[in-house]
Amino acid sequence: MWDLKYRPRIFSDVLGQEGTTRVLQARLREGKAFDTSYVFAGFHGCGKTTIARILARAMLCLNLKDGNPCDACEHCKACLDETMMAFTETDAASRGTVEDMRKLVEDLSFNLPNIPKRIYILDEAHRMSQSAQDVLLKPIEDKRVVVMFCTTELPKIRGTIGSRCEVHEIRKINVDDIFSRMATILEKEGVEFEEEGVRTVIDMSRGHVRDALNKLESVAQLGPVTLEAVRERLKLSMVVRYYDILLSMGDPQKAVPLIESACDEVGPANVAAGLAEAAMNSYRNALGVTVDFSMFDRTKAAAVHAMYGEALLNMARYFLSKSYPTALGLICDIVALCESGATVGAVTSFSSHETPPIRIEVKPTSQEVAVEARPSPPEKELVKKVPPDSDKGGLRPDGKGSLGSADIAALTTLDHNVIPVEHPRGSRDSNALLVRRAKNGVHRKALTPGEFELKLDTLRALD
């Protein structure tokens, strides 16, 4: 495996961490490396654990060379073979409990010949509980042990731990530095490669050196590392389709089938994100800015920019601002963009806060009813009569509107200022009350729960 074969063995092999390695080498030359414990914090794959391992071997090395382990002495070989009694590397995510830490502390009572202190590397240290970290506080403060905490989440390391350690923040490695290292390894392995193919692997790995090296090895097993081979091996054929969708947005007959097939393969949310990435990469490429090669097609990106121009930025913002739980919403938006002239020159109609301009005409039907809002009439005008032969209940014999009536026309004669009165303690087991204000007092009408819901919905609609 290339990741093991080409793992850095000395500080000069570590990518992009010159500041940290210089400090550590200075401590080793001055014999002060055992004076403190260490915290290495940074992104995944940036070299935290690698630096800790080199430092641990250098501290135990019997033949230190300019602040680097010799990897030839008895102690260095024992560390590499994982048989060194004074050096222990532990995955704190699975073995970082309070009990595990107590066992480590108990081992400190057993002295080892010719070894100043025991050294522990705790990988994924942020997964340890606060109680487990507390177990190590006293031994670290008393400098009975050297602990190296490796973490991607520095805030989860207790402040009391950090104050007792030397903290090194490991920065993300520059893409050009990673490419240079990958190119050197490919040359040593005798593998032909294209720059864009290698950079595509690096960008897909998000700067994680070990992941990039493993992916390159898998591609190299099939032959030269070309862009086509990388896309085939790493299943990046979808990238080309994103550009095809953008180029076909002037023709719904071409765009819709492409969208449907893409959504079937990766889902509408990923398609929308892919369209945004393709738009932004086309925009970056035209400006001469670094692009994400894992989502880039140089030839088609130029065609996309020629079609949309400066509108690509708004287009990317638009797709990122939308949520697409199903493919239908994305298809509808693409069709709307096609019909709104999205492919004409510089598009200015895209907005991250607005949907594409869609005009919908609704023709009125015979059952359409026009409703005009008007203020409530005075109380004295509320009581109106309806024909006595009405078969819908309508009014009481005295001509006043009845809340018990099922006649909607009769309900309109009542004041809209209706107040629902809840049952005691929110119960609906008994009758509900509808109350309305009137000059001569408060009128109540007892209703069953079912009637209460019906009347209340009707009155709210009228209000």
C-alpha cells in the first residue's frame, strides 16, 4: 500500500508544517522535548498523527540526527514494530474511557530502564469524555508522562489540558504541495499521469493526503492516471452531465431527460449542488481562478461561460438557495428557466431569493365567486330576515340570526367578532360555547364538539 510505503519518516518529509516541525526539532536538539505534553489539532489528513509518531521516535531515539529519528537504532525499530514498552498509540475514540485512562496512569508506577518517561499518543482525542481527560491532568501537570493529543476538534479538549500542553495547530496542506508529492510518488512507481487527472483526485479527496494517495493507487492499477481513467474509476461521469444540462437549458426537450436521468442516479439535491458547482467552476475558469477539478470539464466550462457570462454567479446562488426533496421541483425550475430565456446572453433574471419568472393564467369557472372585503356593519343592521320558507334553518321565529342554524346565509347576519371559549382545562368532552358581543349583553349557544368545529371554521372564513 502506497500510504504505508510513502508515509513520512522524518520531519522534512511532512508537507506544509514547517513552522511546527522547526519548533519540535529545536526542542529535540536542546533536550527539552520531554518537558511538556503536546496537542496537535487540525483537519483530517494534514499530518497530526504522523508528526506525533516522528516526535515520539525522535524522543526515544538513541542516535538522533539533526532533530530527526535515525530509524536504525533499537528504540526506533521497536517503535516502528510497535513493540516499544515506553511508547503506546491508542485510538481514543474506542479506548478513551475513564477506565482506559486509569490503566495508563497505573502503568506509570513501573519504571523502564534508560527511558526518561513513557509516551502516549491519543488519536481522535476529542472523542474522550471530560472525566477521562481529567484522569490525565495530574500526571501531565507533574510531568510524569508525555501525552500527545491528536484531534480535529480543538474546542473539545479541556482548557485545563491545553494549558498544560504545547499546542500546535496543523494547517491544511496547499493543493500544489500535495500535487508535487503525488507526482514524485507516481514517478517513483513508474506510472504515467496527466496533471488534470492527479488534481481531480486531490480535489475529490478534499486535500486529505492519505485518501488521495489511496485513490491514485487504485487508478494506477488500471494504467496511466489520465482524466478519463480517473472519472471512470471514481465514478465522476456525472460531472460532464451537469455541464450538458446547463448547455441545454434553452431547449426543454433536451434538458428534461438529462435532469431526470441525473436525479435517478444521484438525487435532486446532489444534482442542484452539481449544477451550482459547474456554474461556479465555469465562472472561475473564465477569471483564471483555481477551480475544483473534481467538478470541472475545461471544454464545456468555456462553452457554459460563453452562453451565460456574468450570470453564472447568480445561477450558482440560485441553485444553492433552493431545496429539492423530489426531482419534480428541479425539473419545473429548469423548464421555467428555459422558457424565461435563460440562455440569452448575460442573464440577469436569476436571484438567490426568487424563483424563475413564471406566468400562470387562471381562467374563472362558472363556480368562481368574487369576495369583497368590507367593514362589519353597525350592530343594529346585523339582524336581517330571510324568506320564511327557507329549508336550511335560517332564523329564529323572532327574526334574529341563530348560531344553532345550519344556514350559512343566516350566519352572515351575525357580527364577525366571534370569540371561541375553550372548555375548562382544555377538555372537549362537554359542550363548547360560541360567544359574540352584542349591545344587549352576551349571547351563548351550546354546541356539541362537532358542531363547534364546523361553526368556528365557518365564522373564521367569513371574518
